Amino acid sequence: MRRGVWAAVAAIGLLVGLWPAGAMGQGKAALTFWSWRAEDRAFYEGMIRKFEAQNPGVTIDFQTYKPTEYNTVLSAAMQAGKGPDIVQVRAYGALQPYARPEFLVPLEDKVPELKTFAPQWLDGARSRADGRVYGVPFAFQALVIFYNKQLLAKAGVKPPHTWDEFLTALRTLKDHGITPLANGAKEGWTLEVAMGVLAPNFYGGTNFYDAVVHGQTTFRDPRFTGALAKVAEIRPYMPQGYEGVSYTDMQQLFVNEQAAMYIGGIFELGFFQSQNSSLQIGVIPGPVQHAGDTPWISSYDDGNYGVNAKTRSMDAAIKFIRFTATREWGQEFTNQLKQLSAVPGVKVQDPILQQVLEWMRHATPYIMLVGFRWQNPTGSELIQNDLQGMFGGKLSPQQVGDDVTRGLAAWFAPFKNR
């Protein structure tokens, strides 16, 4: 991956001069729109055609880059005063390098539709430096467990609700020769997602989140390290050689019905359904400690659409960005991509998405992304590396909590000298 990133950087010198912001002629505008979501191309190009039909003279070229290289390519272009007119940007800490008027256009005054958006999603589009909103949130995500209805039925297993039921279900599946979990550990971010699904019900969800982001406790807290110990209990039920199982391997194990459960994000739903139309999918929240407990659902703003401050077609770019904030856009986003649009008023028709939306009444922030990805080393970098160490048997939960706390102390003042 490092070779690919450096290749992208080297290419900047050749390409950046060829990336003009949108050119504006007599009532005409040619805009570019950059994204890392190549898999969503059909949706975006379809919506662009609708916009172009309603705005004669405006054309939009949708361009995608590899997710692992996108930030590097975008950063180099924006620093050079170039880049696309419409910018798909990530949220929270990853947005901050661009959340300044010299890079992106503050949108509160230009996109009145933002007044109706939920504050928790706008926070993912907000600058920490000036408090302004620099993007239109496009989706919010929830972390859940997918399961294969047929494989569970084959083993006589019912969808579990409590942790004890969950472990019993995993053991029963394994005893029937079925790989219980598709999850691997080759990429640390997938372990962070698994932690986001399983841990909040043990560390206390938003109660712990609020305490730790306000410096009232640290990640050495027994609530957190105890939750990590619970997460580690899934190791015997992961695929053989799980330490070498990648994200795409995980997806294929579940899609091809070679594993019964998949701990991940609801953003996988559309992909799973498109890859195997006969796959009978069910979804459950992370298991709770005790019967009757309400499960916490980790959630977050997935990213935003912004406008390049250097665009030469500002009116057209703002008009398009307002289109992304409409119910028409949000409804098609949810219908076609099977994701939860951040646009208010969208009607969720998919029964699985409806179920997840109901669970999100008890949502909690996805802890490292929302709370600790603001400076380096980020909480996500630290926890991902340490979870790999824990799943490899090299670190205890207490060592993970200590290492994360010490790492964050480099920039998070409340952790210093603790």
C-alpha cells in the first residue's frame, strides 16, 4: 500500500497542473466531483444526470480514487490551490485539514437546508477551529452484527440477545462444523469496528464516552479494559488463521455463506445483497450483558460533500451542493445504496434499515472516530494496532488501555501526567 501512496504523490507533480477548478463560460459550467466511492458510481452519475437536466449548461464529471490514496491525492491538489469543484470529504478529524475558508466554503449561509439536519451529524462536518460547517453530511452509519438465517437454522441457533446467548450460539455453530464469525484481524480497522459493536454494552455506551472525552477518566478505566476482555472472547470463533484474514476475505466468507455471522457496519448491507441475492440476512445489535438491557449502537457521520473555495463556478457548485441536501437526493441515496441518508425526512423502506434505525434511538458515538481522531496519534491508530496485539495474544486488555491512554496524552491534555 505504501508504494501505491507514493506513486500517487509522485503523480501529483504531473497532474496537478491539469486539474482546473470548474470553468465558467456564458451561462455554462464544467464541474468536477471527486470521491473515494467507486462502488457508488451508478448512483452518483444518475443523480448528476438529473441535476444536469434541470440545469442546462452545467456538466459534472464524477471522478474516483482509491480509498487508501484519496486523502493524499486530495491534500496535494487542495494545497496547490487546485482540486475538484465538489469535494467528498471524510468527517471529524479527517475533515479538519480542509475545514478552513481557504480550502472549503463555509456552508451555513449558502445551504439553508442544513438548518434541518441533526446536530450530531453536522458535528462531523464542523471545524474545530472556527465552529463552522464545511460540508453536507451524506450518511450516518450504525455498527451491527449480520447473520445468515439459513446457517443459524441449520445449527438450531436462534439470534442471540445476551452475551451468554451469543457465546453459546457461536459454540453451537462451531460444533456443527460452521465457521461462526467471518471476522479477521489482518486489518486493524476491522477490529476497531468489532470493538464498536461489542464493547459499548460493557463499558457503558455514552455514559463512558462522555466521561472519557471530558477527561474524567481514561482508557485504563476497568469499564473499558473489561469490555476489551469481553471482545477478546470471540477469538475461538473466528476463521482458521484469522490473523491473516483481510477485510475482503471477511466479506467473501459471509457472502459465499462460509461463515454464519459478520460483525461490521450497516454500510455492508447493499454490497451483501448485490453479491448474493439468495443470501437470507438478519441483523442484531451487539449482545447485552443482561436480558432486558437496551443495547447501545455505535454510530457516526460517515462523511460530507463540500465546495472547493477556489472553484471558478461558485454559483453552479453551490446549486449542486444544495441538491445533495434535498430529500430527493437523500431518498435516492437510501433506496439505491441501502444506506441511511443524513438528509431529514427520508423514508426508510428496507426492513433491515428500518430495524437499525429503531435501534439507533439508543445510539452512542463510535468512540475513537468521534472522540479521538483529532490529532496524531489518533485513538483509532492506537486502538487498531493494540487490538491486533491483543488478538495475537501479545497484549492484555489492561496493556491496551494503558498504551492508548499514554499515546493520546501526546495531544489530549486531560491524559497528561495520568
